Amino acid sequence: MYTVVVYLQNFKKEIGFGRLNVYQPVRVPTLLASNTTATENKDAVVMTCYTNAPSIEWLLDAESLWLRERMKLSQDKRTLTIDPVRREDAGFYQCEVSNPISSADSVAIELRVKY
């Protein structure tokens, strides 16, 4: 928190208060998967996004991931679990991380589903 004092003409002063937040650009996150080839209706896949950024979004084929009932995100959004995997889950997964000044995407991981 900062206090600012401005002295105006006629010896009047104004006082203001403010908070200064300093951010560093986010680093490219690391995305790891428990496996990248899964059998439909048999296997589960767990993907983890390693980052210290405050905001995480998940992408499938470069689009925002719409969670299905078989998909669960951890409370901090760092872990995505798909159980069981189905063929419509196949594709390229990424996590996108951000803070107020920057964002970065992980390298994509391809999930293949055998059926």
C-alpha cells in the first residue's frame, strides 16, 4: 500500500491511498499426462499443468475445453482427470496460463483413444 500526498496552492493538501501490484510475465507451463494412448471405456487419463500462474484454462484442439461429466478439474484447475476415456476425448490438449499482464500456452499433448 502506498500513500500519496499532494500539496496544492493555498497550502491545501490532498491525500490518496493505493496499492501497487508488480507482475512478471508468466513462464510457459509444462503439461504432463499419465498416458497418451488410452483404451475407450477402460482407461483413465490424468493431465497436470505445472505452473505458478494464478489462472489456468484448458484447451482441446486449440479451443476452450468443455467439461463432460467424465471430466473433472482439481480445485486449483491444475489437474484434469478423464475417467473413463472415450473416442470423442481424442485430440491435442494444452493448458493456457495467465496473469494480468501476460499469458502462455503449454506444448500440446496428443491423446489417442483406441476402440
